[in-house]
Amino acid sequence: MQVQRRTVGPDIWPRWVLANLLGFTIGGAIGGAVLRARMQPYFEVLPSGAEAARIVAVNLGASMTIFGALVGTAQWLALRSSLRAGWWLPATSLGWALSGIIVGALSGTTGRLETIDSRDVGALGLVVAAIAGFILIGLVPSTLQWLILRRQVDRAGGRLPVSAVSWRGSAGALPWRGGAW
């Protein structure tokens, strides 16, 4: 079935910003509390590198799934009147879950100070892990969201590179940029 592609304009901006503000705030609070509670038993434990990667990946993946579900719900509420976005919530939840698992494994492997393992992998290892994590957290959820947008919105692919770096400062991917997603 061919869906007519359209340009999503600035009329969605206020709804999108409010949805992201609420979703990221509530999702961050609840997801962060879940992560803290799940990681508490491991704070004084120094497991092997593989075990640390598994522990952080599982726990961060679980908390990011909750975060993604709350952000995805808020975003879906903003989008539903403008787009056919029925798969938005599952795609967003899965995207955040996958990014949590990948970044958790990377974080556990490199032994970053905020994880349960404090191995020294050197400054370069920490920088590489931080940059990779930052990009993955923006790119993985946005890629799955793009799969929904690509057939409905003109120039939907332009959203991916912006999302990869802007998610943290803008409370999510910019929904409107020069007349397109």
C-alpha cells in the first residue's frame, strides 16, 4: 500500500517539544530509579570483565526499555494526529532497549567509573567508549523510528544524523528541520 508522503511542518513543534520534555523527564526519573535499584547489589562487587559487561548490559537494557516506553508513548501522543505512527511506541522502546544493552556491555567492558568495575583501560578507551555510547544512544532509537517515518515523510533520512548527536541537548531528535524531519 502506497502512503502519500508529506512534509511535517512547524505546527508539530510545540507538541513534540512538550512530549519530549515530559517523556524524557518522567522516563528518566523512573528508568534511573529502576537502574539504581537493580545495580545497588553490585556497587561494592568487582566481577570479571565479562560478568561486569553482562550485569550492566542487562540492567541498563531493562531501565532503558522503561525509559523508551515512556518517551515513545509521549512522542506517539504528539505524532498520532499528523502521521500513521502505530508502531512508534514499540520501535522507540526497542531502540532504547537495544542501545541500553549495547552501551551497557561497552560500559561494563571498559570499566568506566560509573559502572561496577573499575579496571583501567586508559584514557583512550574511556573516550572511545563515551563517544560510541553517545552516538549509539542517539542513533539506535532514531533508526528504528526512521523505519516508520521513511514511507510517510519527505526527507526522513535527514533526521538520523541530527538525532545521533542532538538527543541529549534537545530532549530528543529534532522533529522539524528546514521543513522536513
